[in-house]
Amino acid sequence: MLHKTLQYWAHRLTRKGPIRLAMTLLVRNEIDIIEDNIRFHAAQGVDCFAVMDNGSTDGTRELLETLKSEFDLHVIDQPAQNYQQALWMTQLAEYARTALKADLVISNDADEFWLAAEGTTLKDHLHADDSVITLKRRNMVLTEECQQPGYHYSQAQYAVKNPILYSSDTQINDTAVSMLLVKISPKTIVNPHGLIKLKGGNHRAKHGWRWVNAREDSGITVYHYPIRNYAQFEANIINRQRLLRDTNARMGDHYRRWVKLYEQGLLEQEFGKFILSASDIETTSRIGLTEKCPAIVNAFERSLNRPV
């Protein structure tokens, strides 16, 4: 702990110039979203990327290689099949510190998009001496438009505003639950100088200086697109089923629920529960469960340079 505290202070006293912001990602078979993710966050002010590929077979690894010519992007191959997210993401943060010379690190997932408040960039809300910044994360919900030909996940307009606090047992066993409406954990931006480890799916961080200046920031929101279409959903759950064969695997209750339903042949029926009709949206918006979010749609249009 002392070593990490001294590391933080040494960096704080010697660094110069503007903040260098890095983003790290751990990916496997994210061909439909990884390029959008890189382009979106580069437009939001991220300077460099470290992406660990965990044995992708769908072209993700090859696509990342082509993106290296356009972005300051580093690809690290991790072929091990004993899923160790916390360890690997901590290693990526260390890589960002040493190889990328990052002042701050966003530990991201391919299906998450970090949007700064209108008229600002991510860096406008950050300070080089921050230790851990905690940010709100929101699920995007599916509406009937997702069943139309040519639909793209970036067209989703509604996010969960006030989630439902289902118990863990309910999330796993209650067939009536729509998992996109549940409360989800926040995310963190960390200073890699003084970082001890990332925990809980990148939702928490142990840092040598956290007890002094960790904070929350409402100027950045993380928009989460865990379900984009049925094919992507099914492929993800098949992969999670494989990972859960390791009895020591740590994974959210929602994945255990979905693997169970997949094994029962009920996954497509589960997917149908995610889709809200026009009347559903009217009701959930009226009672404050969901709300329309034009800012994220507009940000996609700007960063991807195409209408959505």
C-alpha cells in the first residue's frame, strides 16, 4: 500500500502538460460494436486505447489490427480461457501507466459508451490528481423498432432512469423479470499511479489514495447496450455458458439466469421480454422508470459520421 501511495505522489509532483486519458477494453467476439466504441471515445477525448483480445473468432482481432493505423491503439492477446476479468483489467491499467504514459484510465466494456455533458469532453470533468471517479451507468432499453430491418443499436432512444431493485434470487428465478430494468453497478475512472487493483467487473477500484480524494461525477454518464439483437444475445450467452463451467467463475446473476434459460430452450422467449411496446414506453416514462435520451443518439451521429 505504501509503495502505491508513493507512486501516486511521485507522478503527481512530476507530471506536466494536459491529461493523457487512456481506455482499456477486454473483448471477445465483439465485431458488431468494437469499431464504434473506439471511434466514439476518440471523439469524446480519449487519447489512446489498450485492448486485450481473449481469443476472438469472429474477426474482432483482425479489425483491431486495422484500427491501429488510425488510432493510438495497442492490442494484447490473452488466449487463456480461465476468465479473470479483474486480474486482466488491472494488468491493462498497469500497461496504460507504463507503456501508454496515461494519467487516468477508463476501464471499459465494448458495450458501454461514456458520454460527457453537452458541450464538454470527458477530460473537462477530470483532474490529473484524481484517484478514483465513480460514474452512473444506465441500461438502454429495446423498443419495437429493434425488430425492423436495418435497425442499429445506436438508434435506441430510451434508457432506464430509476431502475427496479429486484433481489438476487428474483433476478435468477422469477420468469416475469425484465433484466434490462434492474439496478446495475456504476463504473470507475482510475488513476493508474497508485492503483492496487480493479474489482467487480471494473465497477470498483482499490487505490492507495482513494481514502483522500475519491469522488463521484455527474457530468459523465455511461450508456450500456448489453442486448443489441437476438443473434448477439445468444452468442454472448453461449460464451458465458462456457465460462461458467469453471466453478470459480465470478459473474453477475443476470448471466446465470440467461445461461439457465438457454439450457432450457427459453432464451428467445426471454429476449421478447426486453422489447417494450409504445404503450409500455409511455407508461414507464410517465412513472419515471425510463426516459428519452437524445444526447446519446446525437453523439453517435457525430462520432460515427452517419445518421442513426
